[in-house]
Amino acid sequence: MEDLRGKTAFVTGGASGLGLGIAKACAGEGMNVVVADLRERAIEEALPQIDAPRLGVKLDTSNRENYKKAADEAEARFGKIHVLVNNAGIACAAGPLWAVSPEDTDFALRVNTVGILNGIQEIVPRMLEHGQGGYVVSTASKAGIIPVPGCGLYNMTKQSVVAIMETLASDLPEGYGAAVFCPGPFVTNLGRSDAEIEMELRGSPSRRPAPPDGASPPPPPPADVDFSRIMRDPAEAGLRVVRGIKRGDLYIFTHAEFKPGYEQRAGAILRAFPADEPYDGFPRVFGMLVNNPIFDRQAQVPAFG
Ligand SMILES: NC(=O)c1ccc[n+]([C@@H]2O[C@H](COP(=O)([O-])OP(=O)(O)OC[C@H]3O[C@@H](n4cnc5c(N)ncnc54)[C@H](O)[C@@H]3O)[C@@H](O)[C@H]2O)c1
């Protein structure tokens, strides 16, 4: 989607952190911006920072009826939605999967996975109906491609977002596209805003398992490390997302440091295939199982700047 000017972006979790960075970058492209977030006070603080025709809507992405109302409000104001950014998410209770509670498991799936599906199911049909083209970006995480030990709920939900977006990209017609945004660490309110979200949606904070005996906080970074190159500014995330939409990317990554870790994972998967000679009759019968052409469409991404 090369020309975003005059089009409308609907950004969930748009009142803070990465979502706000994305909302500002969309404004920078001349788009109308809908900031959809559960936290009203955060919306009020965010809106003046967005230099564009803008609308704040209170939305719980995990609530389907709520979603319909928010999408109706956005269309009433701007007519059509062209870009959906499913960005709202929570950090999830940490701990080994056998120790997290069933309630925390349901809540992680509800916000981080079902919330994304609700956006797709409510807004993509509207985008298809207007016929002007569109793009859907969903925020996963680097945990969606390299799981972080001890963060099973987060890994599970973020890998589900990767699968959802790869499938959406496979299914959308010409003129429409989908990307999964897999950021590394950014300076946001993740973790802090979770407490407010949890109190509003379930009336209590998640029960975080106690750290293992002897666990201590990580040591401070060495003096010669530029921490801003590790924990980055959400403005950069916004620019990367907008660039990905304009280029038609399927994957939007932020930190080149994760490439070797992904190569390690891909290598492990490749090594695990049986050494048997593949049967050439298989792709002739079930071609759609052995190959998906969307992967060939991901182009080399130039350096940022
Ligand atoms: N910050 C990071 O380092 C990082 C890294 C990888 C992925 N992410 C992902 O980025 C996304 C944005 O997080 P962030 O880091 O900007 O955090 P943030 O807390 O600053 O922003 C998240 C926003 O989402 C909103 N939100 C949460 N649940 C919601 C719901 N059910 N309905 C509507 N709004 C809801 C919150 O109110 C908040 O304003 C999340 O999906 C997170 O998992 C963050």
C-alpha cells in the first residue's frame, strides 16, 4: 500500500508505547488515526500527541460487541478503515507452563490471541467491502519467532499471532496485505499498563509464580553498552511499521541481533526432517500442504535510517 495519505488507520493499544509510536507514524503519512485502547486516561493523554485528524475510542479488543461499536464509531467519523493495527497486548504471567494458573492462561489467550482475531473478524470484512485496498499489521514479538525460556504464555500467544498473520496474508485478495510485527525490546509501559488492564477486565492482577530459589535481577549493563540501541524508542517502531505497510512486507523486525537465533531455530527444524527421499507424487496431490507462495514475496529489507 504505497500511498497512505487520506486513508484511515485503526490502531489498538494506540494510547501507549508501540501503538502510540505507530499512530504517530501513520499521522506522519497524512492518515486519519483512530486510537483504540481500553485505558481512557491514556487515550486522553495520547490524542494531543497525534498531529492528524484523530479519534479516540474506548475498546476492549477481547470483547466482540465492544469491537463492533468501536469500528462503527471509526467509520462514522472517517468513512472507511484502510489499515488495521492489532497491537494491544499484555506481557502475560511468567513462569514455567506447568506453574501458571488456568485463569492467567485464559486471560493471556483472551487478550493476546482472541483480541487479534476479533480485530480481523470485525474489521477485515469492512475493508474488503469498501474495495479500496487495505493492510493488517498485528504486533507479535521476537518471542513469536524465538521463544523466551520461562515465558510460555507469552511465547504461545505471540507465536499464534505469527501463524494468524501468515494465514491471513495467504487468504487476502489482491490489493490487501498482512504483516506480523515482531519487535525486540522497546521502552514502553508494558507490564505497568497490564496491572490496570487486569484490574478492569478481571478484577485482579495475575498471580505471578515466585522466581526460582536464588534468582536475582539481571546485572546492570556494562558501562560501554549503549542501552538505547537495545531498548529502543517506539518512534522507530512506528516508522518501521509504516515502511513495512508501504513495501508490502509480511514480516516487520526491529533488531538484527535476533537473526542468528532464528537461524539456529530454523536449522534445528531443518535437521529434524527425515532423511528419506521425498516422494514426488505428494506435491502433485497436496501441493498446498508442501508450499506457500507468500514466503517468496518477503523482500530483503534495507538497513533502517
Ligand atoms: N515493549 C516491548 O519491548 C515489546 C516487545 C515485543 C512485543 N511487544 C508487544 O507490543 C504490544 C504493545 O505493547 P507496548 O510494549 O507498547 O505496551 P504498552 O503497555 O505501552 O501499550 C499497550 C497498550 O495496549 C492497551 N491494551 C492492552 N490490552 C488491551 C485490550 N484488551 N483492549 C484494548 N487495549 C488494550 C494498553 O492499555 C496499552 O495502552 C504488545 O502486544 C506487546 O506484547 C512489546
